[in-house]
Amino acid sequence: MAGKPPVHSITYGSYLKINELTALQTTLSKPDVHDEMQFIVVHQVFELWFKLSLHEVEAIHRHLAAGRTIEATRLFKRVCAITRCFLPSLEVMETMVPSDFVKFRDHLMPASGFQSWQFRELEFAAGLRDERYLKMFEDNPEATRRLNAWMKRPTLWQAFVDHLAKRAYDVADEARQRTVVAKIYKDPAVNDLMMLAEAMIELDECFQLYREHHVRMAERMIGSKPGTGIEDVKYAFGKQGPMGTQGVAYLASTTKKKFFPVLWEARTEM
């Protein structure tokens, strides 16, 4: 008699919690609107990528503090690769047409991607820290705790600057930081630092490309309508928000943000 197959204590499904994961997509439209499922899945995927990015950012901080330039560079490149995954996700969203989006859009209000605290954590970690965003999470103690924790920590740029200081560079102010970066690019003996700086500016560029694509995707979907989270924008930034009350206009205002402006400015001195 053939024996029973061996019983494994762990399987692909149990390790990845597939049953639990695929039970997390709950649509609100009645009757069901076909595209609402893809909308939920895409945004949940974004949050998983944000989680992994934050995991890597924590490690980057540790590597820079310990002087491990190559390891920090490797993980910056990983976060770049993660960020590039954002654009195909937007392309999935763009397979939806506006007439289908409006069938379930009202069910989302006042929910909005503006309320993603993990995305705000990434911005805070990189150095884009605006305390007004904290107002949006007053009713969410965990989000508030996490964002406040990043407010108290060195930014990724400061971690980089501290790393340069340990390598005996004079980086006391932004002017000297620009000069040092330009010098690093011209010195083959510190190629590891140049590659680190390149990985950092690549990440900055990846995020800017994502923001630009996000603007075009939103305009394609809603035109000049206010975003579903516009009340949060008005609450955090004032009566009219940073760019009036228009959702796409607000998103367009974020495309000017840079994580590491000194790296961009240093190009002029090279």
C-alpha cells in the first residue's frame, strides 16, 4: 500500500497567508462595479511596496551609521527598483475608463491616497517633512506615533552627510556639501561614494517620475474635479489647500518636491 504523502508543517499558502491576503478585498458598490476590485488590489499592492521600502530605509540607516557604503548603495538601488514598480501599477489603473470609475468613486469619499501614512513615512524619512500632514492622522494613534518618530530621526540626507563627515569631508553646510559631492564625482579613489550618491539621486528621480505619472493618471480619470480627499487637503493646509481645491492641481504641486536637492544642485559645480 502506498504511503501517504509527507505532511509539511508549512506550505506556500500558509507561509504567505494567501487565504487571509485574498480575503482583504471588500468592494462597497451595490450592485458590484467590476473595476472596483482592481482599484482596491492596486492600492493594496502600493501599500505593500511602501512597507517593503520602509523596511529597506531602516536598513539603509543602519548601514550608513556603520560606514557600510556598499550595502547602503545596494539597498538604495533596491528601493529604486521597488519605486519603478509603481508605474506599471498606475498603468493597470489606466485600463479603467472615467465612466466606470464614477460608478463607485462616491463610495470612496472621504478616503483618499492622501491619507496613506506609509507614503508620508517615506517622505518624512527622505526629508520632506511637513508637520501639517500630522493633522490628518489625529484620530489614528499608530500613524501619528510612526510619523512623529520619523520627525525625530535624521533624514536619509542627514545620514548621508554624517557618513561623509566620518570619511573626513567638511560638510558643515549646504554650500560645502555641494562642493564635496562635486569633488567625489571627480575622484576615482572614492568611487563607492559616487555610486552611493548616484543611487540616491536615482531614487529621487524615480519618485518624481511616479508623481508626474500619477498626475497624468488622475487627470485622465477625473479631469479637474476635486479629489475624494480634498477635505483632508483643506484641513491640513488651510481653507483652499496648497493649490486651490482641485485634486489634480494639488498633485501637480507635489511634482516639484525633491528628496535630495543638494545632489541636483551639485551638478552645476561638476
